[in-house]
Amino acid sequence: MDLGIKGRKGIVGGASTGLGRACALALAREGVGLTIVARTAANIESAAEEISSETGVRIRHQSNTRDMAKYLLKTKTG
């Protein structure tokens, strides 16, 4: 399926398991550059490796949820 989103960027929370992981994989299959976040670093590493190896899409950033929130708060523009 071609959703016309190739080359866009996305953030998926809860991407280490279940529905979040499935959504991240589906977006990567469409060619979306992803930032994936979850609570557990080991699980997010596994998800990133799986998504990259299956789709060829580079996961641009992987982080736990707290680190991502800190990053977003620092870079927020008003």
C-alpha cells in the first residue's frame, strides 16, 4: 500500500511492543524516517534493530520516554 508519506518523519511512542511496534513497522515500510520511544531501553533497541533490518529504514533516534521528553522540552520554540 502506498500512503504517499515516503520521506516524511514520525515519532511513535510505545514502540517497543504491541500496537506501537506494529505502527512503527508499518510507517517504516512506507518509508517514513522514525523516532521511536518507549520506557525500556533494551526493548527499544530490539525494536529498532527489527524495524531497520526488515525495512532498510534507519531509525534516526531511539530513546526512552523520559529522555525524549527532556529533549523536546529543551528544543521547544515558542
